[in-house]
Amino acid sequence: MARDEAASGSQEADNAGNEQDAQEAVVLSIDAMGGDLGPTAVVDGLAEALKQPAAADLRFLLHGPEAALRPLLVKRPTLSTRVELRDCEATVAMGDRPTDALRRGRESSMWRCLDSVASGEAAAAVSLGNTGALMAMSMVRLRLAPGIGRSAIAAHWPSQNPAGFNVVLDMGADIRAEARNLFDYALMGAEYARLTLDVEKPRVALLNIGAEDAKGRPEIAEAADRLKDAADQDAAGFSYVGFIEGDKIASSAADVIVTDGFTGNVALKTAEGTARLIGGFLRQAFQDSWRGRIAALFAYGPLRAFKLRIDPRRVNGGVFLGLNGVVVKSHGAADGVGVASAVALAARLGRERIADRIVRQVAKLASDQDDPQIES
Amino acid sequence: MARDEAASGSQEADNAGNEQDAQEAVVLSIDAMGGDLGPTAVVDGLAEALKQPAAADLRFLLHGPEAALRPLLVKRPTLSTRVELRDCEATVAMGDRPTDALRRGRESSMWRCLDSVASGEAAAAVSLGNTGALMAMSMVRLRLAPGIGRSAIAAHWPSQNPAGFNVVLDMGADIRAEARNLFDYALMGAEYARLTLDVEKPRVALLNIGAEDAKGRPEIAEAADRLKDAADQDAAGFSYVGFIEGDKIASSAADVIVTDGFTGNVALKTAEGTARLIGGFLRQAFQDSWRGRIAALFAYGPLRAFKLRIDPRRVNGGVFLGLNGVVVKSHGAADGVGVASAVALAARLGRERIADRIVRQVAKLASDQDDPQIES
């Protein structure tokens, strides 16, 4: 049904290379299952997302058990013309191991959700489910994009930049990264920052344990050389600002911070744990006197707002880059507002065809780098 | 001079295996140079340290230019009988590269400071100088202890444990770690935690990107197997509690968190950066209204206290473990209070002969592991 009604959607300015009805609409594929709050939060999120003026072109393919979803949709008349329900019974549970989910989950809402992107029906996928399973299924169903050696999870990290966030990747798609992987992450992260942080020429940095050139692991030094060379080309579309240490991830020194998935994941979790510890210390300190308790009332709001900001999955979702299609992983605990935020992000990335942009960029820089350079 | 007067110091209960006059005194070797505030902060720190009741047994060898140090000592009569000045002109600067410091710095206060530990004159060294140079010189002058494959920098990390801190290592002595290195770090960290956090049987955890057994890098999985085996022995003196993620470093889930030096350094710096960002957000939020400004007055204290706590180098110093002698690296910006704190830590580690304890522990577990095990 949504496919026909999509014709009434707003016109897209940039739809070159588009093979189906996304000429008129941006279709997002949504996994209704797998979130902590169940499909209610997802349906709430879709309704919430449609309230935005920019959402006039959005249509949804909603994957999950019709018996559970139909009653929720009936209560939301605004969704009736915008959501096409795709019935499927099976779901991937939070505790499922990725390998098991891959073996048994081909009939699941998660797999079907990715299917719609792989087939070209939808421009992007959104799921609240099991990250490991989603990553494994995305790899198998969407496959690596041409020219990309390894996919990555990118996240928005609260920072002192004007946009309020930096892009950090990889957040844990893989446990190691060679120089060429870090180079690809940089290109992917630059495209992601350009589209979501509104920076024309993102500044890329490599995470390292010293700002000096001589320090750190050899693969990082090699990635630095490649990024320097690439950034010198006008076509690069990004600048390379060198190594930064962990204390500068949240600064305004760079827009894109590149690291391997192990380090990125540890850094993200450490930041979360630090925020929690500070919150605890403050609460403790504030409880010691009546004046402290009054101050705590004032401090509670900003601290809570920060904790929501520090966990990018909770607000914007992590994004799987480097595949034939883009997947937004929303936090499992997301409520309607969180889901709406992930949907808005997916809409932007789908509308702007980030997956195609990354492939073009990688191809362009790869061919430039293959050219013989007449330099010392 | 200090050597003679040391005879009047308090008697040490546990001085078995001690070869010189530390029977009566604990002698610490102090590098007077290399701190941001110059030798004044160091001399202030020594005087401050001696105010503690536990410091009655302390004597210092103070390395640096006599012309600069003598006037400072004259102003501190309490130091006259406790400090032996060891004149040397050269210093290692903050910007010196470790390799250059090693080549040219054999006459420096830093090298001489380590010399006194290597020769057995002093029980531990304290320096505020260039970390890279100090680590390189420590490796060359003190060398790896028998049975230890790689040294590590251990730090106290603010946590929800009763002691207020956990031990985390390696903080950046090396950029990689194999399974056997992680195993050694665990043993060294357990000894450090036992002596400084007052836990009889420290709980050791490995930092990883998932709590499940199947995740993470292979060397971590192998280290986990070795630690499980070792902890099962009564003689181990520690328990192994499994993998933890970055958000649990500051929790009460473990006393010792083991990781490679690259990841540990990134985690530490990320925690520092997060604390700074939260501070900025809070200030911003508090500036928005007069009520906010009042709250800020109350929040300032705890937040500042936390920032001092979150940077272990600022308070306690990082500690180089795994060498023939122990070295405490105090933060370069430390003032007298900071130096006194590093001195107190060095005194405790020297008094308890942590370097010897680690060697004994490694030897014991190595021989136990070599025994044929009659198990399935």
C-alpha cells in the first residue's frame, strides 16, 4: 500500500541513479522487534518522526508479527498511509549469539528488514535489536561495498564542536584494523560527518597514545602517511589533522576520530562509565548538606542531559558503514523519542545515499593513489 | 649524612633479605628536576611528606644541581637531617625524546636518581620528569626483573570500591601485549593492589569489548585461560573475575583491570577528556540562570575534587612495575601536595619491597604451572 501512496510524497532533488519509487519517497526499512520496550516504542517512534517537517517524504516498511503490530498501527491514524506492514513471526532475541542468529534467523524481522535494503526497496534500515546479530546479518545480506575492505560502526560522540558531536569509528565492528582499514574508516567517517554534522571539509584525526609522529603502533603511522597523501589532493574532501589522544576525542580539535573497533569500543564504554562515576560522586557530595541537596536539584537536569548525550546509541544510534546500504542501530532501550531520532538519522543518510557516496569517494582516491606520483 | 642519621629512624618489622642500612630507614631516591614547577615543588613535597606519622623512617637522596637545591633546603630545617644532596648539573627536559635522553642523559638527575635504586642505595625512585625518558632509562638502568617479559605502568583509577580506587595497567609502557604479558601484568597489578588498596585477595579482570567468553582478541582469551588456571591455585593470592568492559573500570566489579598499554592509555585519556567535557557542560548549564549560578558554587568543589581524582598521575603517580626496583612517576604539574603523595606511595612500595614480591610471585606461579597437572 505504501508504495502507491508514496507517489504523493515530496519530490527529491537528488535522485540520480535511483532505480525505483524513491523518486517520490524515501523508504526506510524498520525492524519492529528486538527493542527492550517492544514494538510499541518503535511504532511510537515512527509517529514521532513523521511530525518533523523534513519527514514529508518518508515511508516505512515495518517488519514484525502482524498480530502484534496491526493493533498498534490502528491506534495511530497518521501512520496508516505511511507504513506498509510486512508480516513475519520470528525475532532475534537480545541474548542470541550472532552465529546462531545467522543460522536460524533468516525468517526474522531483522533479516527481512535488511532484505528490503538489499533488494533496493528501502534506502536504509533501522533496528533496535542485538548489535552483534545485526552486524553479522548486515555483513552477510548487504556485503561489503566495492573497494571497502572492512565495515565499521560509526557513532556521534558529544564534543565541543559547533555541531555538538564528533564522529568516532570503528566502535566495535571488528577487533583489529590494518592501515588500509583505518584509511577506509577515515573516508567513511568524513562522509558521515559531512552529512550529519554539516561540515563541508571534515577534519580527520587518528587516535593514538601520543601526539608526536614517532609514537604508537606501526599500522597507525602507516595510515597517517596515507591520509596525509590523500588529504593533499583537492578531491579528498577532508583534511588530516594528525594524531590525537583520548582526552581530545570530545574536543573541537577534529570532526572525525579514527581508531580500531577494540579501542573505539573501550573508549566509548570508558566515557560512559566515567560519566556514571562523576554522577555518583556529585550525588554523594550533594547529599552531605541541605545546601548540597538544593544544588543537586539544579545539577540533576544538566547531568542527566549529559548522560543521554554521552551514549550515542541512546540518541542517534550507531551506523554501520562500508556496506551496500546503510543500517542504523538504535539503542535497545530507546523509547519513542530515541527511535524517532534514529529514524531521522536513517532518513538523512538514505536520502543522501551515503553508501553510494562512500563508494565513489573510495574509488576516486584509490585511482588517484594508483597514479604514479612525480615526487621525491 | 642521611645514612648515619638514618640509624635513629623507626625499626622496620619486615626487612628480611635487606642488604644495607634500610634496616633502620627507608631511603627514597628523588629526581629534583623535570617538574613543571621546578625543584621548589619537589623540596616542598619532601617536607610535606615528612609531616606524616608513617614517614618517621624516611630518608631522601635528592638528585639535582646543588646551586639550585641548597638554598631551598636551607629554608627547610626539617629536611637537613633527612636529605642527602647528590649534586649533578644535567637535566632531562620535558620535550626530550626518550632515545636522545638515553644517549645524552647519563649525567642527568633522572639517570642518577635511578642509579641509586639500581645500586641498592635506595628502595624506590620518584621523578616528575618526562615519562617516556623515565621509562626508557628505567628499562636500561634497572632492567626487567627475573621472570618478567615486559614492564608496565600501573595507575590508581577512581572507582566505587571501598578504597576509592582500582589498579589499572598497562597505561602505556608498551603499545601491545601478548597473553603472557597480560598474565604478568595481572600478577604485578595484584601485588600493587594488595599493598596500596588494602585488599587481601585482589579480584583481577581483563578489559575486553564484551563480557561473553567468545568475544575480543585471541591474546585476551588466552590470558583469561592462564589466569583462570593460576587463580585456582591457593598460592595465587588473587581471584580472576573474567572480562569487563570499559564502563566497569570505575565500578566495584574488580580491583585490578588488565589491558595492553595502548588501550589503557586511550582509556585513561578518554576518562580525563570526559570529565573535562562534563565539567564544561555543567558550567554552561549553570551559567544560564541565577539559580544555576548558585548551584554552580556548590557543584564546583565536588567537580574539582573529582577532576583531581580522575587523573591518577596528578595525585599518586603512575608506577613502573616489573623492573629490578620500583619507580614512581609523579605528574609533571604536581605541586608540593602532589609530590608528597607520590613520595608516600614510593615509601610504601619501597618499604614493602614490591619488586621482590612480584619476582617471588611470578616464580611461584611459573613453577606451579610447569608442574604436570593431573586433570582432564
